[in-house]
Amino acid sequence: MSLENSTHSSQNILITGAAGAIGQTIAPYLRQRGHQVRGLDRSPMPHMADTIQANLADAEAVQRAAQGMDVVLHLGAYRNNADFMDVL
């Protein structure tokens, strides 16, 4: 789905990994185009108004963050293999 060619004038977009370099860059880009943006990250996100600070391994927090969203941009990642293997 293209955000530029969407039939909706504004979409609710969740960005996981919103505190990272790509998340911090794309959030203002999307807001400037009229989209409502929510960030999910385990680190603080002072550049965003609508945020949920939580770990991606917290299924309840992820479900809460995704509530009412039209699009999810999944940019979040585990920083080391030990954390990733614990979740698996």
C-alpha cells in the first residue's frame, strides 16, 4: 500500500522503532503530509506527541499501540541475538 496514493486523506500510522534514526526521520515526513503518527519504542521519543514506551516483546503494549492504526511501519529490531532468542 502506498501512503502517497492512498484513498484516505489521512491515515493513522504506528511506527515501531520510532526512536531510531529512520523512525525519527520518517515521523515528521508523515506528519507534514497530514498523517497521524504514533511511536512505539523502548527508548524515549521526545520528537513525538503520541507515544508508547515499551519493548516489542510486550505483546499487550504492541496490541495497545496498534489499536486504531491503519498502517504499521515496523522499524523496530532487537539489538542483540540473546534478546531475540529469549523471545523465540
